[in-house]
Amino acid sequence: MTDNDIFIIKNNIKQQLKNKYTSPLVIAGKPGTAKSSSIINLAKKLDMNILVTSAPQFSLENLSGC
């Protein structure tokens, strides 16, 4: 994860805390590229709780909001 990636993620989190209408950030990539580990480490640095999940865990109804 680059410094620019961290900057974008931190700013998105700050905006979500200020404005509930800010779009959530989706982290995507190939398996094994340290997406979850990077976000968990960033959350620890920011003293935040985090929920890590994977899209395949959700049903179509969960993803569509129906």
C-alpha cells in the first residue's frame, strides 16, 4: 500500500465521520496482496475498530439492499 493509498483511505474515513452521505471505500484486488492486513494496520494506527469482510460472504439480497 502506497503513501497515496493511505492518504486516500484516511481522507475517506474522515469524510465518512463528518458526512453520512460519503460513499464507502471499497478495497479490491487479487488474493494475497495484503489488502486486509494493510487496512487492519491502518485502523490500528488511527485507533479505530474495523470490520473486515469479503463480498462472496454476502447474498445477492444483502448486496442489492432488497
